[in-house]
Amino acid sequence: MDADAIARVLRRVASEIVERTRGAKHLGIVGIRRGGVPISLRLADEIRRVEGRDVPVGTIDITLYRDDAATALPDPKIGPSAISFEIKSRDIVLVDDVLHTGRTVRAAIDCLLDYGRPRRVWLAVLFDRGGRELPVAPDFVGRTLEIPKKDLLDVIMDGCSEDRAIIRRERLGKTNWEVNDE
């Protein structure tokens, strides 16, 4: 997926968010650090363009909320979380780049609730690649892909014509990766 395709998907998802949440008046967007942050900012820009209203945007780092933090993260890199608006009684859209097992979303909800209790939490993802380990489903999806568990989906969002998503496929069980642009 190239930059133009990503931009089209984000415009569509932003319109769906506005329609299903009945406008932007009580809306807040929270990007899950790292991959969800640039997408959340782009969604907020699109909603501002469509609705003529600014939507507050925050970010959360879920590193310490992960259920495998003690075993998988011997030297965790913790980034800042920043939600500078009241989430109570708002519709909050949690945003991430890729939904896979559901564990990141579970951790993000735990983190979000430390900031208060929103009226409703929605989930928006650029890609849903399947492979759930927890009962999590997105409310807004850019694209659904079927990707084998061992393959990786990398989303690069730097806000320019270099935005892209690539699938790295494992070949014959080796650590040799084939890069496919989609």
C-alpha cells in the first residue's frame, strides 16, 4: 500500500468515525505509541477538514501494561503518554496501525482507564491482519489482510510521500525475508 492508498483509506475511516460517533463534538482520539500516533494525528486532521472542528488527540505508551512486560522486555523503552483533555463522557477512538493478537489493545484499554472513564471506547486500525489471541474486534478498519503468523506487516508513516505498508514474508523457515509492496 503506497502513500496515496493510505491517504484514501484514512479519509474513509475518518468519515466513518464521524458518522458512527454522530459528529466530533464529544470525540477524542488516542494513538497507541508508536504505530498509532501518526495515524491518530492524520485522522484528527481529516475529521477537522470534514467537520470544521478540532478533535483532541492524545498518546499512550502501553509498555508497562503489557501482559508479557516482565518476561519479554528486559530493557523496556518507555515513551511518554500524554492525554491533555478530559476523557470522561467522551467517545474515545483508540488508534493503532496493525491489529494482530489483541494484546496491545487490551493493554491500551488498561492504560486509558487510568486517565478516567470514557463514555465509549472505539478501536480504529489501519490494518487488521487476523490471528487474534483475545476477543478483540476493530470498529473501524482501513484494510483486512490474511497474513501468516510468521510474516510481518510494517507500516511506515512519516507524513510524506514515503508512507507505505510492506509485508515481509518468511521463506522456507529461514531468517531470509522477502519484501513485497502492497
